[in-house]
Amino acid sequence: MVNLKKLQKEILKNKLAKGFNTTDIAMEFCFTHEELSEAFHKFNRGEKGVGEELADVAIYLLGMSEILGFNLEKELIAKVEKNKKRKFKKEKSSDGKNIYTRIRTDEDP
Ligand SMILES: [Mg+2]
């Protein structure tokens, strides 16, 4: 199993060693978005390398998590559990497609 917190530290260490941005968080969001767009571009054209672009997205997310001081592994696990407990109401649209609407609760508003 991968230790994402350890990976976060390695990613930040590499960014610092190379003199990459670690202070302008808005720019990090833009770079992350750029990598996601690269992944979609390759996917959309049926090109190879989608996985590597998604890895770039994950690297930016992990790097930002380290810069901002939280543990993305813990955040992921907590969110996956939260999502599992969420309940949805299923309805049909006028054209017969399924529409899912989350049922809000006091615990998960
Ligand atoms: Mg890339």
C-alpha cells in the first residue's frame, strides 16, 4: 500500500529542490487543471498517456496538500466513507434518464 503522506513529502521536496512554485497556491490549482485537461485531451483523441497525465494531476494534488498542511490520504479515506453513507433519491427525467438527487441530512447537510 502506498503511503500518500510520505509521497506528499517527497513531491514537495522535489519541487523545492528544482525551484518550482510552492507559494502561489492559485497557480498550483491552475497547473492541476492544466494536467487534467491534458488527460482529457489524450483520452478524447484516443491517445496513449492518459494514466501519466492523471498521475500529474495526483502529483499536484499531493503537493498542494503538503504545502497546505493536510494529509490527503486521511481526507480521501474520510470522504470515501462519507460518500458511502450518502443517500440519493432516484427519479426519471422526461426523456427517461436517471436523475440522482442527494438527500441532505443533519449529519451531512
Ligand atoms: Mg502532463
